[in-house]
Amino acid sequence: MSELAQQLIAENKAKHARGEDASYLDLGRCGLTKLPDLSGMEWLETLILSSQWEALVFYQNREVHRGGI
């Protein structure tokens, strides 16, 4: 697992331990070739693994504003 992915997972766990919202974890652009072990992180509601997520969100937001989707 990449150092960036390890850092982001550790930061997410620390946020949860502080009682902050840690329901979202974006591991896109971490160069992952297999899924990391996220067992015990049941507070996660959104897990991003794609590097293309930002483009998708931009597209969806643009369509919503134009009356699509």
C-alpha cells in the first residue's frame, strides 16, 4: 500500500477518534493495486478508490444545474 494511502487512512482514524466526521475517505490517486484493510472502520459511508471521482462529481453537478440527471 502506498505511503499516501496509509497516511490518509491514519488521518481518517484520528478524525474519528476525535469525534469529527470521518464518514468520507478518498483513496483515489494513491496508486493502489489492491484494496487496503479497512476492517474496523465501520463509520465509513463513502469510500473513493477512483482517480476520476472529481470529474464525475463535476459532470453530475453540471447536469443538475442544467436540469439533467
